[in-house]
Amino acid sequence: MPAADDALHRQNDTDLYRESVLPVVQADQVEFVQADHKLGDTVTLIPTPGHTPGHVSVRLTSNGQEAIITGDALHSTAQCWHPDWHFKFDLDPEMAVTSRRALRTSAAETQSVVLGSHFNLPSLGHVKRRAAGFCWHEK
């Protein structure tokens, strides 16, 4: 879990944190990590702050192929084309826009399969560069 997000949630002390996260922390089942943490050679956390200070997306690499799990960095395929469209629960909307722009550029350049955590099903596809920006293509 990103350490920056734990600090935020501890400070806010919500029911959600106390009921769903704190018991896992108290059971010593959490490893607090920085936003660019790696798990071996296949799983890398990608810093995508904005939704929360420590928000991350996940890059999976295997056999020369890549996939990206967006998490809360992208909430709609429309944000591939319009990264400046805000999501009302982003704590830092402008930082979220910056993260979305970087994530879609990276996904397009690496031709990664993208798994949009909040996209309509099927939520699997690619971000493609177009003359005027980027767009979503279902796989």
C-alpha cells in the first residue's frame, strides 16, 4: 500500500479506513511502499497521484508484453481523449490530469494492453495516439 495514502487515511480517520484498512494494518499484513515500488521483474507500481496523494496504477510485464491496470487514474474511456475532464472524487484534480496525460502517453508508446478499472465491460483495450490526441480502442 502506498505510504502516502495510509498517512492521508489515518489523518481523515473515516469509517471506511477503520473498518476495512486499519484491521489489515494492525494485523501486520501491509507493506507500505513508495509509489514506484517493484515486485520482482513483472509488477511495477506507476505513480499516478491526484485521486489520492499516493495513488498508483500497476504495470505488468511478461514475455515482452505489457499491461497497465489504471486503478482510479482513469474513470472513463472518454478521459483518454479528454484527460482534463475531472472526476469529483479526485483530491487534487489538476495533479490527476497530469497523471492521466502521462499514463495515456506511456500506454500508447509501449502499446500496453490497458485494463480500465472503472471502464464499461469489456474494459480491456489500448490507448492509441491520434493526430489531435488519444483515443480508446477495445481489444
